Amino acid sequence: MATLENMERMECPESGAAPPTFDGQSIRSPDVDETVRRGGRSRLTDQKDINVDSPATPTMEETAAFATEMHTGQLDKAGEEYIGHPLRVQATVERTASAAGVDPVHAQFAALLHDVVEDTPVTLEELETLGYPPRVVAAVDALTKRPGEATKAYLARVAANPLAVVVKRADMADNSDPVRLGRLPAEQADQLATRYAGRKALLDDLVVAAAASVSSVDEEPAASVDGEPRPAE
């Protein structure tokens, strides 16, 4: 049975297979079975490779196929295909991003890719090479927890990136979904629900603090040429 410690994330992948390899040069878009892609957008068929020489940003379908390939063989704690988690997060941010003031396309890219650096061989540099926009790569960076990193430090980095905040809130909502938690032993589900609620509250507080910090910087009077503050206009 999984312990609370290794249930840090409900979707933390488990795999008995060797991790997929990534050549850093193309996104291969396999035919992905729709039953595996619960919460996904559409069946992925007849996709073409993306060469790094092309300046074009990968499509959403190519990104979903890439994430699916990289998470191949990984299962969540309920024993289901791991890719279902980022696909559900994508579906959520598609609905919530605009109201939060971030680009919904960028949010969906970040949602699909939010675990590939942490849980697969893919690096941030390779995402850049594949043509993902800098804001998407920065959000994935913010969402990637470093080994041994404290939760507050991790969430503070997320809170400073509006795009990452939208994805992380969707990520937390999926992890704390009562239906998903209901597949676990009752005591463990209750403990995790409490933990997720606490982390959501912490993230909300850190977002408010980050916004206040930005506002205070914006309100500081500009310095004059001699270094003295200019009078308020």
C-alpha cells in the first residue's frame, strides 16, 4: 500500500517499465487510444513529426501526444494511466485561463507539459528547442519541484508566475477531486484532502503576497537623475 509520504501528489507516477527516451529533436505523435486519454481533446492520428529546424510552435494535439509518449508506462496511485492527469488539467485551464488573465493556449501547453521535466527525461532546454514559447517554458520551470525543495519555497515560485498559478490550481483541483480520492483507503483520502486544502490556502496567500509585492514596486517614486526621489505628480 502506498504511504502518505509517497502520496505527496495523488498522481505521482509509478512505473515498472523503463522510462521513455527523448532524442531532443522531434515530437513523435503516436496514435493514442481514446480510452487512455480520458479528459483529452480528440483522438490523435496521422500527426507529423516536428523538426527543431522549424520555427513553428507545436500544436496542441502534438503536445498532447508528446506528453502521452513521455509518460508512457507511468501510472497514478489509483493504477490508471498517468497521462489522464495532465489531460484533465488541460481541460480545466481551457475553461479558467481567460478569466484569470492569462493566454488560454499557453495555459493548455503548460498544463500538458507541467510534469514532463519533473517526471521524465525531458529538460527545459529541450522544450525551448522544440519551439514552445518562453512564457510556457518559464511556467513549466516554476511548476517543476526541485529535489528536496520545501513546499512553501516551491509554491512561492509558482505564485510569482501567473500562468503557473492557473495550472497549479487546476492541478490541485484534480488531485483533490473526491472521486479520485475515493479510490484510496478512507483514512488516507481524508489526510490527503486536508493536505491539499492547506496547500491551496498557502498558494492563495502567496499569490496575494506576490501581487502586493509587485504593486509596492510599481508605486515607488522614480529616482531623479541625482538619485533623489522625484516628487509625486
